[in-house]
Amino acid sequence: MRCKKTVRGSVRRVLIRFRDDLLGRLVAQALAEARVPLSEDAIAARFQGRGPWKKRLPQILDTLIAIGRVRPVEGGKSYVLQ
């Protein structure tokens, strides 16, 4: 029984990482297609999905900035793809 819980936890962690990677790629793709700086609200408006992911958009952008895929402009109010 304990083994099943460990496997479930591992699968859940992998799915969360996959989801985070996918969201990061989608945000980067939205910035690439825009070709102009986009604010967080403008990025969120490009997606139809509802739910808590929009609350994580600042974290996703921070991650993309940290790995060098996105650059903040206009005093950090907008973002462009590097």
C-alpha cells in the first residue's frame, strides 16, 4: 500500500513539472507571436482557460526571466521574448 502512495506522489510531481513547463512554453509563445511588449493582463487575455493558473502567471514570468527567455521592459510592467 505504501508503494502505491509513493508512486502516486511521484506521478503527481512529474505532472506538475510538465504542467509548469507547458505553461511557460505557452507564455513564451504568446510573447513571440505578439512581437510587442505585453503586460501580465495582456498575456492572460490571450488564453481562454479559467482557473488558478492565472494567479501563477507572475511566478511563470519570473521563472522565464530567471532562465533568460523573457526580459522585463517599461519598468517591469511589460515583457518581451529575448
